Amino acid sequence: MQHFFILVLMKKILLISAIGLFCIQNVSAQEKMSKDDRENLARQQFDDGEYQKSLTNYNILLKDDENNASYLNGRGLAYFRLGNYAKAKQNFAMATLFSEKDATIWSNLSAAYNNLNENEKAYETSVKALRYGKSALTVFNAASNANNVERLDEALSILDNAGEFRTNSMEDLYARVYSKKNDYENSIKHFEIFFKNFDDNDKMTFNVLSEKRSYFFALMGKLADEAATSQPKENALLKELFEELANNTGYEFDSNFPLHSSYEMIRAIKKNSAYKDYFLEFVKLIKDKDKAYILLNELNDTQNYK
């Protein structure tokens, strides 16, 4: 038994030594990698979702070339995907110093500012990105950031001048901007174009329920605008959207949805009391009794709303 134990122990030592030798050889091979090959590897790792490995390789590249804009941008992207937006911002900002008019880097910097809730800086950098290079990405980001800081006419102007770079995602942005301007007619028009052309590429960018929520409120806004001169009428689309949204949970679909829905409903009721019974029918579409109670309570007490 004693000899067997020693033999096993020796095998373990040999095995560990072999692994150690492999690691040394692997590190040696990594060290001999050319800069181009390492950058290609870092990019491939990023594309494969291996953000920490990508970050490691960009760190190695930047040790010998700390002012390389491409490496800084790559490291910023890795930090961004890892959720470290402060580090991402720092790297993108450094990259702009060494590649001053690279539209992609400025656009990435605006995205980092966005995720840090620095909306004014996000707007400023996205406008620079658009100035340095017009593309579907830079147009959308500049218009979106203009919308975020309430420069609504500027957002529309940027979208109007998208030209060949106009995409379906911009139809959604048009709709949101017009909704903010209380121009529900145009908002609805662009939402309908957006949903008609919605495809797999849009699914990667948009939460479809969130877009339906915004579309629903545009429809409700138009209804409330016209309530003084029109009587309630059956609207299958409105009820279908309400039922779907009111009975979903998660992002933007908690108990606040019935509460927010009540704002436009009450605005319509105050213009035309016939809408009260019409909207009380919506309560029956809500499966969650607590949500239903919230809306029912709001619709039965309109006097506190101006």
C-alpha cells in the first residue's frame, strides 16, 4: 500500500508539472503574438461575448501603445459590456483625444454618458459624432439624445435629414418625439409604420411591449383630445392593447400601468361624461384585482384631477 500511494503521488506531481509546462508554453505563445493578431483575438472574444478575456488582451496591447485610439475604444467597449460605464467613458474619452474626429468613438462615448445619466453630455457628444460621420447609428443617437434633453424640434430636424440612413427604428423615435409634443396624430402614424415593418433586427433593440405601451398612450391621447366632440365608440385595437399591457408584469407593466392609463381616461371623462361607463368596461379586462382596484378608484374620483 505504501508503494502504491507513493506511485500515485508521483503521478500527481508529474501531471501537475505537465499542466504547468503547458501553461508556460501557452503564455509564451501569447507573448509572441503580433499586435494585429492580438487585436483580432480581442475583437473576436468581444464578438463571442467573452468580454473579460477581450479586456485582458486590450490591457496587454495598451501597455506598449497607451495612446492607441483603436485599443482604447476596444477596451471601452469591453468595460461597457461588463457594465462598468465609468471605465468605458474614461476609455472612450481618451480615445477621442487620439482620434479626434472618429464618429464611432464619439457615438460610443455618448452611449456611456447615457448609461451614467449624464444626458446633456450624451447629447453634446452624439451631435459631434453626427457631425464627424453621418450613419444610421449617429443619426439615431443624436436624435434620441436630443429627445432625451427635450430638444424636440431639433430631434425631428435630425430625423428629417436622415436621408438614405433612415431606418425603421427611427419611425419609433419619430413617434415618441411627436407624443412628447402632444401631436398624437403624427405619433400614431409613425408607430403604425414602425409596427408594420417590425422585424428581427428591431427585436434586438426594442422591448416590443414597451413600444406597444407608448403606442397605447398615443391612441389614448388622441381619444382624449377628441372626447369633447365625439361619443365613445367600440375600439377593438385600444381594448386589445389595454388587455395585453394591463395583464403583463415586469418592465413598465406593474401596478403603475392602470394608474398612468387613468390620466388620459380622466381627461376624456372631464370633457364628456359618457366616457366614464366606457372606460369602466376596461376594468373588467384586468385579471389582477389589485390593479383593477387602482383604475376603478381613479375613474370613480375624477374631481381631484384638473
